[in-house]
Amino acid sequence: MIEFHQKMVMQKGEVVMSDWETVYEKWRSYESLNPALKQELENMEGHQEMLEDAFYTELTFGTGGMRGVLGPGINRMNIYTVRKAVNGLAEYLKIHCVNVYDRGVVVSYDSRYMSKEFAIETAKVLGAHGIKPYVFDTLHPTPLLSFAVRYLGTVAGVMITASHNPPQYNGFKVYNEDGGQITPDEASEIIGYINGTEDELTVPYLTQEEMEEQDLLTWVGQEIDNAYLEQLEGITKLDPEAQNDDKDLQIVFTPLHGTAHDLVLKGLKQLNFHQVNVVAEQTVADPDFSTVESPNPEEHQAFTKAIKQGEQTDADILIGTDPDADRLGIAAKDPSGSYTVLTGNQLGALMLDYILSHSDPALLGNARMLKTIVTSELGRKIADNYGVKTINTLTGFKYIGEKIRKFDATGETFIFGYEESYGYLISDFTRDKDAVQSAVLASEMADYWKKQGKTLFDALQQLYKTHGYYLEDMMSLTLKGKEGSEMIASIMETIRKEPLMEIGGLQVQYVEDYLLSERKVIETGRTEPIELPKENVVKYMLDYESWVCLRPSGTEPKIKCYFGVCEANEEAGISRLADLKAHMEKIIHHV
């Protein structure tokens, strides 16, 4: 086993401390260290592996921000690593943005441990730079932060959230003045300023009292909620008369201990959805997420309580949002009367078809549908059917938000964007995936199909019958620590050095290497450029519209492998997916 770092090194015949131990000693001896963190450090004494992991490297600030386990150390989420990140962000904003001090930065937070505390710490460091912080007065969804940046006209936004990660995690996400997640170029520059902050323990900050005395701190809430709800009402595809009709759709909704409860219910009420039963236990903003194994609507166990309540109330659909309300999961009745949780690809295809079929055909010629490179090709087929152009982006909704921003210059019209990991955007008044918008539109869509005598499951089968049976899947391998990072790098290096010619019995037609920005046609050896930012991703396009994509995660210590197939029926699709997965599993584990 490779050691993270050598515990001790020899220098001029003497035994000296390694780098991580030097940093640990600095924290341990810092007299003003936060008492709670100091106590945690004392509890860790003698546990060398735990200490090393907390101090051997700095918590990574990636393309959208940082995310990590709570606790003491430079490789953990705590008030000091947050202060350092904010200090770097502030230095960046002062140089790169206009009217920074007057426009300020808006800060929001979710239901996790330390979320509100980190939001306040963010405000305190901004205040020390003379930058006005706008802080939400209660926990709010991530899409509300995106909306607030645009509504208030701030130079940036910060969201304290770890999305659907386990309870011991929290995170720090940065948004640019357009309300989208920062781009890779912006992140790279911000990282430079963060790295220029030498000592995370001594970052200057104001107290909350000092900010209030200087009229720097502004608390926000209801005004932004109301403005958002006004925009939300406009996403409907119903005519005014149908909007005012009472809907008899039976809905069960769970916010999974997060932030979506109030806005989803208000959004549904605006369209006269009154038959909404909430999973009461899961409305509690519980940072332990105590009623689920994981607060992630991508995982079917998150719907256990909703399914039970749905069976009791004979619900038509079940709705689940993740804790920061940017991801949405839906369960619909299948022919047996049981509830089937739709995949992100399936729900995205259904919403896309509903939107396009209820749009003015004369307006679709300039419309653009956005999806990621690992999202189902069914969406493209549907868009083609309505004469709408599909644009692929790299994985991550930040790239969809960035593309929408460019439409302001090109004159193209955004009509829908989605990714396989349960993220959707219907209207661009927010610039990130939005589970509140999606919950309202999905309910409207389910009501539409109910009036046709169909469930969402029936509507999905109709799409498959029209366009082909598209199935997708994903497998991931978690490899933590420095050794894990090296193994992930080794897998990607091997894939590039020894490119595959056949996967699961299917021939490779061409290979897309996004790190090289190059697409290679296997039969001819011809290469052509890929007009997307560079990223460590390799995608294989195979016979019969099948594909495999290998990608290290940007937010977790994982390497992910995505699969897509198109077959004549479900059974053939399942079989084909199994062949592809078995082949790639052998390759990954062999490396």
C-alpha cells in the first residue's frame, strides 16, 4: 500500500517533521483556535492516519467550489478553510468585477451541519473587504441563490451546501454575476487568489455586530421568494383558463429533510394543485437525514416513505427533492399499480417532449435544447422530431448555465436543459438546475397525461415506441485519499495509452478524448476537433447508437463509467447494458 506521505524524513542526519505534521502543529498550538475544533483535534491525538488525512493536503477548490468532510484541518470543511476561500474570492472580485462594493455578494445555505455558521463566516470575511453581503434569513434552495444573484444584481453568490452527500459533508459553491456556477476559467483565477492567502488561521474578518454597525450586512428573504414565485408562474404551458382550474392530480411530496418544502408547495398552489400530501417526517430540516440512507432522489430508497404514503392515498405521482433542492426525482405508477422511480434521463425526456409539444412551432426553429455528453440520446431524438437543435456540454450544469449566457450574444433561445443526474432547468430566470421549477412542471405534465387516461410511465413507453428503447446506466468506483487519486489517474492514463477497439461485443466507431479536444474515427484514423473545454473524459461511440464514457468525478473521490444503448425493446437493452458494464468492470479493476 502506498503511504500518503512519509511520516518522518531524514535531513542532515536529523529526524524532522513531515509537511503535514508541521501544519498540524501550527493548528494545535494556535491559541485562538475555535474551541470546538480544538476539542476535535485533542480527540484525534494518537490517531496518526486520521491526522494525516486531515492535514496532508488542502481541501480541493474545484471548478465550482469545494466540498469535504467537516472537521479540523486544511483538508476539511471548517471556518478557517471557508474564510480562506472567501478571502481569495473577495480578492478576485475586487480586480475582475465592476462596482463590487456597491453590488455585493449574496449568500445562502441549506439544512446541513454548520451551513448557517459558514454563511455568516462568508459574510464576515466579505465585510472585512468592504464588500456588502446579502445573507438569506433562513435556509433556502440552491436555485434561489442563483435567482437572487440576478435579482439583486450582485457580483457573485455563495451557496453553503454539499447537495446530497452524506451528513458529515458540507460545501462551498460559487456563482458568477450571471447566476451560473463559476466557469473553469473563473475558478482557475479564484484558486490563484485562494492560494495566495498564506495562513488560513489569520484571515481578517469583521464581527456580525461590526458589519451591522457599518450597515454592511443585509438580511434577505421574502422579497426574493415572492419575485421567484412570480417568475415560476410563467413556466406553465397551460392557457389561463386551464391554469385556474382545480387539478385533481394526487401528489405525494418529500423534501428529504431539505429546503424545498415551502416553495414547491407555493408553486403548486399557484397552478391550483391542492391534492398534495407531504411526507411529514421528512419536512424536518434534519442535518442527519435520519429517515433515509442517503438524501438523494437518484437512489430509490429515498422514496421508501413516499411510496408508502402514495399507496395509502392512491397518489398519481411521488415527488422528491434533494436537500438543497436542485435535483428532482419522480415516481409514477406502472401497469401493475406499483410505483416506479424514473431515471433522470427518462424524466428529462418526458419534460422535453411535453414542453416542445406545447410550444408554438413557429418559435422552435431558433430554440436550443442543452444536455451533457453523458445524458441520453433520446433527448436529441425528441428535439430532432420538433426541429429543435441539440447542443452537448461537458458534464456538470455549470456548462449548461455558461452556454445559456452565450445565447444572449448569439440570439439563440434556450428552451430546456437537463443532465442524467436528476438536474433540469425549464426557464432561465435561474441559471442552475432547479428542482422547484421541475417539480411544478412535472406535476403539470402528469396532470396533462392523466387527462389523456395515461400515467407518466405510459407516456414514457409511448416515447420509446416512437423513438427507440433507450437505456442508460452508470457504475462508479470510490477511491479515497492520495492513493485513490493516483489509481484514478492510472486508470485514465491506461485507457488513453491502450485505447479499446471493442466493448461488450460492439465495435468502437470513434473515440472522443476531451482532454485532447479530439475525436478519432477508428475506421479511417481521421481526427477532428471537439469544440468544448478540456476535461479528463474519454467517450467511446459504438455500433447501434451505444456508447461508454469514463470520467473521474469533479466533486467526489470516484471514477465513473456511463453507458447508453438503444434497442428494440427493454429486454434487449438490459442485456446490452449488462455486456458493456461487465466488460468495463474487468478493465477498470484490472488496471
